[in-house]
Amino acid sequence: MTTDDEGGRGRLTGPAGPDEEPHTPAAPAPDAPGPNAPLPDAPGPNAPVPDAVTCRALRYAFGETKAVDGVDLSVRTGEVFGLLGPNGAGKTTAIRCITTLLPVPAGMVRVFGHDAAKERMAVRRLLGYVPQQLSADAGLTGRENVALFARVFDVSRRERAARVTQALAAVGLTDAAGRLAKTYSGGMIRRLELAQALVSAPRLLMLDEPTIGLDPIARTSVWEHINAVRAATGMTVLVTTHYMDEADQYCDRLALMHQGRIRALGTPDELRSALRARRRATRTPAAAHPAPLTPGTPTPAAAPDTPATTAPASAPPTTPSSPPSAPSRPSDTEPTLEDVFRDVAGSGLDEQSGDFRDVRSTRRTANRVG
Ligand SMILES: Nc1ncnc2c1ncn2[C@@H]1O[C@H](COP(=O)(O)OP(=O)(O)OP(=O)(O)O)[C@@H](O)[C@H]1O
């Protein structure tokens, strides 16, 4: 992730960048619910609930750099979906296409059925976005920061004060609401930004690295508040993260992204058990010398609901002819998500992940909240 001076990657409510249409505040929803109110009823008992997000063959390039290179994924309504990947994987670019901050030059993106290329304002009204870069104003109090977002999002004047109070309470900042944001800790700033995004009662909350640079206690606190709001509202959450432990603990489903592509998709348990199966397969006599990882081969671990997505597969699946009897070795232990990532992303992950721009931007973000 980078800051605004590096390619117009501004916040959803901020000034339009070179690739953005000017942001007209969303039309007021006269009876819009507060951040903790239940979501409006579905159209009818038998009406299909559209997925919160659908991407099909999404591509985005910065010049020669294919930041997003054919992404297919569906985020189901009500789930916490994690987009996991190293620096430069393409997570932020994909998120920004979904938020409409970047155009969709190739492929298709829908948010609750609305086409992000053709119905940008309809999409923006449905989502709250917390970018990596600072979106709170240090010179304003917590309450003023959230009130500013309420105005930008056209929360009706009648409702504004109550909504701001609710949003601050939802993130545990009631007592600190009158203090200037510059006196907040990193964790409090992140929670303030969460309140800013929640004040418009979004159906989809998108968070780009919400806990980067925070200490473990602040990280837990941010997640607890996200989960509490989700439990109260049924809101869908799409989050990007580098942290495998957080992804494992807090996300219902994950997409593992590397070099612009989704390499695997599923629940944390599904991803781990698929790796266990691949490891078992490679321990058969026929696979004593497993084939090298081959990019582009579909694998059972790869995105069960995204058939077009491919992932580097290890050896072709075979049926074990005898029970494994090899002595304990690292691959016999319960695989972690990091093991899964290394398996599907292939060797050289560390060397291939992120260039100078990506590392610099991550450090900047960490510094500003640290
Ligand atoms: N404005 C830009 N101009 C040129 N290249 C860019 C720009 N923004 C991103 N990129 C490149 O696009 C690729 C994907 O970057 P992106 O920020 O989407 O990845 P990411 O997974 O979000 O990384 P991070 O975790 O560091 O935020 C990287 O190679 C990055 O250097």
C-alpha cells in the first residue's frame, strides 16, 4: 500500500484522484439505520440474496505491472472474508477496484448485485472503507472526525448526532470522543477510522490492513470491535491482511493472493486439510520424487467456488498404497496457514514478494499508527 502521493490511492471519501470521478456525497437515506441496527429486510423470502462481492476475471495494471491478474472471487453476504497475501500481491488494488476508487478496466465487479463499473454511486452507498493510509484528522477531536464523515456521507441532519454517538460507542471511544485525535494511540486511531466508516451504516465494510503496526493488544481490540458490530448488524466484512494468525482466527473464508492471482480459497480448515491431503499424496512411493511445483495446474485446494482460478499444484493426487510410516518430519505436523501459502505460492515467496514501493508503504503505515 502506498500513500496518496503514489498513484492517487486516496480514501473513498477524500478528494478525487486522477483516476477517480469527483465524489458526490451519497443521497441521504431518510430512515437509514444506525451502525448497530439490523440490516434492512431482504426483498422477499424466496428472493436470492446476492453475494456481497463478486469479481470475475478482474484485471488491473499499472503500466507493465499486472497488479491484479485475473481474479475470481465471491464474498458471501454476512461473512468475514480475508484477502491474504504478501507485500505487492495485489490486495489493495483489488480492494480499490471493488470500492470504485479505481476503474474496472477488464473483468467484472459486482457489489450486492450492482456493477462497480456502471453504478459507482450505488456501490459507494453500500460500503464503508478504511484505507491503510491515515483517514482521521489529527487536529480534530474523535467526535468531530466521525461527524465529518457523517456529513460527507449525507447522514441526515436529524440523525447525525445519534449516529456519531453510536459509531463512537461501537468502537469503545465514547470517553475519548472529546480529545484531539493527535493524542490517540495507534489502536485508538484505527478504531476511530472504523467509526468513521461505520457512521454511514454500510452493508459491506472493507478494511485494508486494519491492524498493521499495532501491538497485539490493540490488534485484538480492533478485531473485537469489528466482530461486535458485525454480530449486531449482519454486516459483511472484507479485510486484507499480512497476518496469517489473524486471518485464521477471525475470517470465515480466505483467499490467498500472490502476484495478482488468487492461489487458493476456502475456510482456514479447508485450506489446511487440502494441504494435508497433498502431503499425504506426495508421500506415496509413486511420489517419492514429487514433481516440482507447476504454476497453472488446478489443485483441489484452489478456490472451490472459483473454478477459473488455478494454483500451483504439488504432485498430482494419488491414492496412498500403504499407510504412511515415515518418521515424524515437518510435513507430518499440523500445517499452518503459512505452510499452505508457501505450498500454493511456490518456492521463492520471500524473494518474489513486493518491491521497494510496497515495503516502503507498509513501513509508512506501520509508523503512523505505531
Ligand atoms: N500507483 C502505483 N503505481 C505503480 N505501481 C503500483 C501502484 N500501486 C501499486 N503498484 C504495484 O502493483 C502491485 C500490487 O500492489 P498492491 O498495493 O495492490 O499490493 P498489496 O498486496 O496491497 O501490497 P501491500 O500489502 O504492500 O499493500 C505491486 O507490484 C505494486 O508495486
